[in-house]
Amino acid sequence: MHIRLMQVELYFSEAQSLKQKRTYLRRIESQLRKSENIAISETGHNDKIKSAQLSIITIASAAAAADSVIENVRNFFQSQNYILTGERVEAL
């Protein structure tokens, strides 16, 4: 088993409330779950209106498959023009 944990920090310049930020996060989570075999959760900056930390984990039988999922997630954020202020990937 090969496990990859990706943590991303996002900045939402248009968010005016926590409710609006959570709407953005739900959309991100839904889109990623549809396209990739991942678990995703908000793990930081819960009370900050304009920023969020998401943790994304995937498990695969081959390292290349796990790395591919992480690369697809990275490409998703870039293609959607989200503002990434930080990113970290760990092999567990």
C-alpha cells in the first residue's frame, strides 16, 4: 500500500463570510471526489474567512498510481485558478 497526503493552503479573495468560504470548499470537495479516489477534509484555518487548509489523502497499490492522483489534484487547483498559498505532499 502506498499512501500520499497532500496539504494545500488556499486563499479566497472574494469570500465575505465563513458561510461563503464553506460554499467554495464544498464545491472543491465535491469536484475532487467525483474525479479522484481521495478523502478530503478542511484541517486548518477554520475560523479565518479568506483562507483554508485542506488535507487530501489517497491510497493505492502502486506508488505511481498514488503519485498520479496527487498530480491530478494539483492540476485541478491550477486549472480552476484557485490561489494556492502553500502545498505539501508526504509519502506515508
